[in-house]
Amino acid sequence: MKISATLATAAALTFPNSAVALRRQETRVLEDSRELFTYVVVFDECVGLHVDECKQIIQDEVSLNPDIFENRASLNCEVEKVREGQDSNYYLVGLRTNVDETGVVGILGDGMVFYPWDWCTAEDCFNVGPWDCDVGTPLTVDQCCTFINASVPDVDVNGNYLDCYADPPVGSVSNPVDYGRVTIHVDGTGRVVHAPRNE
């Protein structure tokens, strides 16, 4: 039987032989009376840097501190571009689900769903959302999307209707934890916009 507890350290720690300060989250897993440790390292210093510089920082840390990274020689860097208003999928609303993928909890965990851009019809542009997809219990993805669609029934200037996609969190069946992976979110110029983390 496994019992997990996650302890987040608020203070930054400095690894030996390194001038880079990183945050880490420690996970303890008690299994068969053995205590196992894994670390989620947050690379705050990457924010604002070009993705290539960030990858080098990550590799340098892995090389200097392999024990923190389960003795890996490198991490698998997955680079993902964040959506921007001019992207072809601009009309989709991301619905962050719970870990079980049974309901929409939103990115803040409170059921609220946000759309970051104005919705422009032939007549006008206006803000849409946010939407509360937790009515005591989280709505399913389909229920939440139906609710959102009903609030914005108009086609936009490009002929698209507002639509949705499921966005399962790390730790879900569709997006399992992988301490050998680090996801790097970049903008259209290749600059890192969120602190990457190995999870």
C-alpha cells in the first residue's frame, strides 16, 4: 500500500557547484516501510530566456546534480508554444479537468474557466467569460462546454463558433507524471513564458 505526501519548499535552494537557485518540491512515498523521494525542480531562471538557453540551464543542472534527477543523464525537454490570439485554434477554450478527468476544475482549481481574448463578431468585439463550471460538483467537459457555447452563440468574423477542448493536468491518466520530462512553454519568438518543471 502506498501513502503519498507532497511537501513544497517555499525557499529556494542552491545546488552544490552551481550559481543557479532553483525551487524544488519533494514527494515522499512510503512503500513497504521504505521511504522513497522524488523531486520536482522548478527552473524559475528560464522565464524570459530563449528556449535554447533554458535547455542549457536544465542540462547543466542535471549534469551537476544527477542524484536530484534520479541519476538521469538528461531530461526529455518538451517545447510547447502557448496559444496566441492569431493562432488557428484561437476559438477553443481549454477546460482543465480534475486528475480523474471526470469534471472541469479550471486552472485555479475553483471551477472558473477563462478565455483570454476578445470575441469579435461582424458587429463588435467583446469580452467573454469567465464561466463557473462548478455548481457544487464540477461539470463534465461536455456539460461545461455546452454552458459556454450557450453564453456565446454568435459566430465570429472568421466563421468560427466558440468551442472547447479537455486539458487534463499532470498526474492524470492522459498526462501521467514523468520526472524525466520537463515541459517548456514558449511564445511565438521562442521565449520561455512559464517556469519549466520536471513532472
